[in-house]
Amino acid sequence: MKSYRKELWFEAEERRHFFRITPQVEKCVRESGVLEGIVLVNAMHITASVFINDNEPGLHHDFERWLEKLAPEKPHSQYQHNGAEDNADAHLKRTVMGREVVAAITEGKLDFGPWEEIFYGEFDGKRRKRVLIKIIGE
């Protein structure tokens, strides 16, 4: 069995941003040499997310609006977590969007359905954060 590990680093210029990371994950799959296996892609920070969905700007806008309704950033005073930091909303948004994805690798490629893409969601940006990619298989 083969094993491969890599970290991807991101720094959003805004507080919230969605990065399409499918090409980077596909590159890792190729580098790993795994033809049949799985890939784990997970955010290594508790205010960020990794998820699979459609690469459609309108949908990303809808995510932003929906998440802001569920866990509005302001007023910061509405959250008991906020004190030294003002990111309680980012923790809640991450919980909704998820920590990681696991995808099948078949014949050396991500085994996705139509329109599926992998995204890194940043909810408390303006600093460097990382995503772990772990691939195992034959």
C-alpha cells in the first residue's frame, strides 16, 4: 500500500472566501502514484472548511448569504466565545460546512459525479492556513 501526504497553504485577503482546490488535489493524486484508493482532504484550522459542491459563483454567493443568516458575524457581542477574538461565527460556519472530504480514487483519478469539485472555505481569513491531503491505496 502507498501513502502520500502534502499540505496546501492559503491566505484569504478577505474574512471569508471559497477557493476551488480540485486541481491541486488532482495533482497530488498524480504525484502519489495511487491508482485505486482514497484521498482525505481536511482543513487544519477550526475556522475553515473543506467541502464538495458545484463550481458556480451564484451558489457560492448563496452559501455566503445563507451562512451569514445562520451565524452572523456581527454584532460580535452576541457570542460568548468572542472576547480576545471575534470569530465565533467562523467556528459555527465551519461546523455547518464540514471539516473534510474523502473521495475515491479510481484508475488514478478522482472518482467524482458530474459537477463535483473540492473547495476550501475560509471563514476567518487574513492569515495563512493549511489543508492536509492524505492519500492511501495501491
